[in-house]
Amino acid sequence: MVKNTSLSATQKRKPRLLWANPYCLLDTSSGASMTVRQMLLQLVSRGYEVQVLGATIFDNPKGMGRLKEQFPDLNAHQHQLIEAADGPLTHQLVVSYSHNRNHFTTHEEGLWYNQYLYLLDSFKPDVVWFYGGQTLDLLIANEARDRGIPVAFYLANGNYKASNWCRDVDLILTDSQATADMYRKTVGFLSKPVGKFIAPESFVAEQHERQRLLFVNPSWQKGASVFVQLAEKLERERPDIELEVVEARADWPAVLRETTRKMGEQRGALSNVVVTPNTSAMRGPYSRARVVMAPSLWWESSGRVLAEAMLNGIPALITNRGGMPEMIGNAGIAFDFPSACYEEPYQQLLSDDELQPLVDAVISLFDDEALYQDYVDRAWLVGKEKHHLDAATERLVTALTPLVRQHAGNKDFAITQKKRHRQRLACQLSDKPEFKVDNSLQQLFGAKSTNNLGKEAQETRLCLTEDFIWQIKGKIMVLDNRASLIKSGLADQMAATEAFGIVAFDPASEIKDAKQYEGSDYIQLFQHALLGNGKATTLHACVAPEMTSILSPLPVGKLPKRHHLGAKPLAELPITTVALDSIDGLGNLDWLILDELSDAMAVLEHGKKSLTDTLLIQARVAFQLTHEKQPNLAELQHWASRNGFRFYRFHNISHYSHLPEKLSAQTACATEQESGDVLFLPSHERMATLSEKERMKLAFILSAGFAAHDVAFDLIADFSQDKALEFLEAQKLLPPAVGKDNNALPPKINLAKAAFLGQDDNLFELLS
């Protein structure tokens, strides 16, 4: 009899699969990440042993929710390997400095790649699976092939028109037959469609209200311009039809403003549109949806939202692009738009005649119940036959089986590697890598560096006392052109007083957790937008986000070495500026904050009317220039003197230390001044005409924000000597023997919040 060999015994083990890619599969803003994650979960349920190697790279920080539930402070783990639990999966993630793939540094790539080599040699997978076409991604397939391990690739878009990326790939999996056919005709490789992978417990609603027209991920590529035009027309003609937008990577307010501006009247909101922030709990939006709209203008490989809609029995309105018709079958209507709509930047406006068929289709599906129910029945059937999770899993397992049967993990990798090595050498097994923190980014970009030495203490905290009651009538409205208050931490403290309303612009999208301000009554954040002359311009994206500007970076030869890498340009992006004087109904603007990387003079020149009654202008000036045409003190003072303002003081001076790094960390010696804020108050003539309400507001700003208690006292004393004495006593500035009657001073009241006697939300309503 023939005995079972040890090899046949090992072949009975579970198939081993390694997913390797720097993107994080916990990203809820990425349809590809969500799909692959579900595919891996299905393989585990079919007996696969799966390991996941990624990094903290996300399509958009809005998608970081799942990871931040386990690791609220990722910065504390920078350049370390963390393990995120995800049911039967464990995600090994290299914590990167930035969530942006383009900012993944060579040091971080080295950490990730060494961990990948270690997993190849220790986990010994039968299949390596990945996606991505950047340089590091090419090494994934190359290293697996070097060990004789089959490689699979997931392809779900129309961007892979070259041939080198699949040189070492054995199996290409895609999500639709349309994409497989397109690549076979245009490039020549074969791929196997396996469909979409939708978990019903996460995406299929238990009950359906069928009230709204739903649009998910309002990006230009996904047809956001078409949806805005449709929504605006329905607002006028059928205001009873409710629409819902679910944000993912895209910024709906920015898309809305830009599209309506091109339409002739810029809008900040539409009365018939409800905006839902990015969420992994899509059962809610689907429970409310009557119809799903997906007017994609680029090549849409399939459209995950369409498969989810079919599983929910929701008809769809789509464009006839890519694999979308394949996803919905006869359970919706496909539209063809003019060819110009399908060209970048995907912002072409439709004529009324071109838009009308789409409007008619929406109205029919909302008004004709018999027609609608027929489409609902079709959707249920398409969902069952095409998108059921079990059927998709069977297609995936069938496609992977020929690779798994090779049992590559049982082989001695040294033999294969020696054959492929030009010098006929076998590579040594990879040791578990050591993860070292690279601090050069912090030194370069200024985070936790000596650049912060010498900054004034009040930059990061408000100067509030519990011993004085501030009576402020109306909100103190603040416009912050670079979100400096949010980045310094002051915004949250100011919001806690309930006396401030802050509108912040974040043109470079530096605020990572922007979602926390959604729905706030005190802080509104607008990303990829800024103040200016109201015209479209170019945003110069740099390696260091804080160097990104509408001003061009200076040539390297004119910059100090510490800025050489940070000022390196990455891309040029279109961006529209907002002119202060073009904002109708701006209301009171009490405090304007300008940064040193915007065209401050353009903001001021196009905001003269709005700034007539402003109490404080805070403009940052660069002493050591980094960009062309940066604002300077002379220009600002000249404008101020002609428009009712006067120079008050410098604030928040930033210094740089020339000492060696280790010595700088121990010695507070930073002598070179790099930049500083210039504060402008109303001129003496204007100051004499300020009302009591305005004086109290300005006194509160100066005292709480800048510890300028002397000027605050002077402002209060102009209308109330008694109140001024109370203020001095509360600030511990009044000697005990001074005052008209020490016993008459008010009792100490525990009041951390400013009491104010009214609300003025004009600016919030205008920009929301």
C-alpha cells in the first residue's frame, strides 16, 4: 500500500492568502476598499486563512471612523505597526504621517515593504492579492513571483491602460463584464468578472419609506454637476420631492457652490436637499430612498451603490457608462448625455432640453405608483439573481482555486529565488523588521518642532476668568481664512463660551477630522475654499500641506533648506475664491483672520464694504518669504490707514532655531523670526463712534483672545466705570486698596461661559 506522504497531509491545510497594499481596507470613503474587505471576509467563511497588510492611507479622512474607534490618536503610533481587529480579520497597518497616498514617504514605504517581505517568508501564502499601480505596488507582484507565489489583482476602474503593472500578475479579477471587455479590446489582457460583494446586514434596510431621491458620493466624476442641476430644477418645479446626498470622498458644499455659480447664481444650500455625512451605516439612507441616482461621467466599472440599490429593491437612474447598465438590468433607466459631459473636469452644464428627460423620469417614478412598483419588482429580482453575496463568493472562489491548488506556500522559496537570481544566489529569510520613527517630517513641516519655540502662550488657550460676567449682545462672528483657530485648538475653546460663531476656510484640507464640526452651531468649516477676489484661481499643492497655497512657491534657490522638500509642488488644482463683498446679507463680521499664504490684499480690496464695521483684523505676515507675492506689513498698513483701521501690535511671533536638533529640543533658543500676526483695530476716529455693544464685543475679543486687558479696560470704562472696576478686580489687576468701595465689588460667580443677550446667525445661514 502507498502511504500518505507529509506533502499530501500539508495540502489539506487551509488555503493561505495575503492581501498586501498600502491602502487601508477599513476606509468607508472607498468603494474598492469596502468591496475587497467583504471579499476577504467571504474567503474566511469559505475556509481561507487570510492576512491583511496595509497602512493608514485613506481616500478621504472622512472614511477613518472604523479605525479611529480603536486608535483615536494615530499620531501616538506614528511609524509603528498596529493591528486593528475586524471580526475574523486582523489588519496590520503601518501608521503613516499622512492619510494621503501621494504623501507616503520613502521611509514609510521601506517600513511597509520590509513587513511585506517578512510576511511572505513567515506566513508563506499560497496567493498574494493586491491592487494599485504605483511603484511600490509593482514590487508586490515582483517579490511574490520571485518566490513562485501566484499573484492576483483586483481591478475596478478604467485607468490601467499600460501593460507593465500586470507583468507579474497571474489573475486579474474585476467587478463587471463591461470592464473585462473594455480591457480586452483596448489593452489586450484577460480578466474575470466576479461581481460586487454586498453584506446584506450592513446595506439592506429592514423597512423602506421610499421617500427620497438618493445620490451617494457627490464628486465631479460621479456626476455631481448633473445632480445639482436636477436638484435646482426640482426645487423650483417640484419642491415636494425630497433629495438626499450622502458624502464620501467628495465635498458637497464646494460642488454645489461651483455648479450654481456657473449656472448664474451661486448657492450655499438647496431647500430640497438633505446632506448626510459619510457613514458606514448605509441602511439608513437606503431605508429612506425611493430612487437611486448615479449619473457617473467617467468610466464606471460597475457602481457599488447600484448593486446595493438592487438588493434593496430600489430602482436607479444612471448614465449609460461602463458596467452600470449591467448592474441594474431592466430595473432602471439609462441616459446618454452629450460627449462633452464625459470629459474632465466633468463640469459641463446641460441645456434645459438635455436635462428634461431626467427630470421627467424622476417625476414619473414619484407620481406613477404602478410604474414605480413595477420597477421595484424588477430591482428585487436583479438583486437576487445578480448581486446575492453567495453567488458572488462562488465566482470568487472558483477564480482563485487554480492558483490555490498550486500550494505555493509549501515550497522552498530559496530554490525558486536562486533560479531567478542573476548571480544564482538564494535570498535569506526576512527577519521581523524593526519599526523606527522618522522625525524629519515634523522637523520639516513644523509639527512639534523648534519652529514653535518663542510663540506666545495665549496662542493655545483663551484668557477667561470666572470672576467677571461678560454681557455680549449677539454672536461675535469670526471669519478665519486658513482655519488657524481650529489648528491651534482655540476654536473649540471659543465655541465652548457660546459667544463666538466661527466660519473657517481650509483650502488645503489640512483639518483631518472635519466631520466633527458638521452640524455645529458655533463652528462651520469649508474645505477647498478660501477668501479672495471671487475669481477662479489655481491652488499649488505642495508636499507639506501647510505650504499649499494659491501663491506660487519660491524657487528652491530662494528658500532655506528646511523648506526645500515641503515647498516642492505636487499638483495644480482649480479653486474658486469668495469675495467678501459679493456675499449678500453678510451681517456683522467682527473679526477677520488672514493667513500669509493667501492674497490678503485681494481679500481686503474686495471686502471694503463688509469690513466697514469690523472690530479686528488679524493678518499674518511672513518675515522670511516662502511664496511669491506674500502680503507685507507696508501694504497692510497702507490699506488699513485708508479704510478706518490702525496698527495695534504684533502677535504670535514664530521663531526658528539654528541649533542642532537634539540641542534645540532641550534649549529654548530660537532667534530667527519667521512670521507673525499683525493686529489692526478701528482707527481713533472710528473707535470714538463705537456703540456700547461693539465696545463690549471688542473688549471681550482682546481680553479673552489676546490677554490685552488694558485695552479691554479702556473700552469698558468708556461706558461704565463701575463695570471697568469689576473687570480689573476679576483680572487681579486692581490693588485691594483701589476702588470706590471694595465691599461693593460683585461676588465671584462661577461662570465660564459668556452670557449674551441675543443671536446673530446671518453669516452661518449664508454660508451653510
